Amino acid sequence: DSEGEDDEASKVEIEAGSRAIDGTRGVRTSKEREMAAVRLTEIGPRMTLSLLKVEEGLCTGEVLYHKHVTKTEDEVLQLRRESRKRDHIKATRKAEQKRNVESKKALAASSSSKPKGPKR
């Protein structure tokens, strides 16, 4: 899809005395009116970004800023309390699961060390 250098739409006229770019000789001043080929290259889409949300941590922390949602100080404190409560429950649950796994491993180890009866 690149345009050819012969295409008239890809040529511009340079006035005498203005600076023109010549690939082999660098930048020079044109002494008389001349034609030069121009090749445009697309560098990608232009985007304008705006900040919507800032969180502490990665998708897990407290929301520090949100463009569309604002909270009162009481709401923020309530959310912090609920978050601490959830974290405490999660830590308790994890500790209990760890104890259960260790007890099952100990039970399995003790049952495998017992001698087995004769085979029939």
C-alpha cells in the first residue's frame, strides 16, 4: 500500500531560498524553485489518555483516586474496617487449612509406617 514516487500527489514544490532535505547531501538551501518527493509514514494511532483510577497494590489494594466515584471520610473508614476484617478472616482460614494439611500428612505418614498383615 505504499505510494510510488511517480505519483503527483506525493510531490511538493519548494520555493527558491528555502531549506530542502536531500538524502545524500544533508540539508541545503535551494537556489531555484524545484520539486521534491515526500513520503509520509504512519506511526500509529493517536490516543489521548486520562486517569480514571489509582489503586494501592495491583487490583487488590485500596482505591486512592477514582474519577467517577467519590466517597466521604466515613465511607472510606468503613471500607478500611471491612477490608481489615476480611483480611483477618482470610488469614484465619489459611492457618486452619495449613493445620489440616499438616495433620493429614502426619496421619498418612503414621499409617504407612504400620506393618501390614499377611497377604491372602
